[in-house]
Amino acid sequence: MKTVYDVQQLLKRFGIIIYVGERLLDLELMESEIKDLYKTGLIQKDDFQKALLVLRMEIGKEKSRGKG
């Protein structure tokens, strides 16, 4: 799992499609959903960690763009 698209595909397997229209909010909501999937035991630890890494990197990029 290397891109936000990969995370979206993981979520899609569970019927979760996220589109709020604001990228930062989309990413934060995806992070929340990934955490819930992991807590309920629906995804493996490896997928959870990779997805969080991808999302947190993208969230960081979005926040830095907002400041620039």
C-alpha cells in the first residue's frame, strides 16, 4: 500500500467510499475509518500500519500546502 488510491481501494472492499469534497477532511475521515476497521479486527495490523503511514504523510502535505 503506497498511495491514497490504495487506501481508498482497501476501504472500498468494505463498502466505504469517502468524498467530502475537501481533501484534508477526506484524508482525516479515511484515517478514522481505517482505525475503526482495525479495532474491529477486519484488517490486519500490517495493512493498518501501511494505510496510516500513507494517510498521515498526505495529511502532512496538505497541511503544509495550506500554510504556504
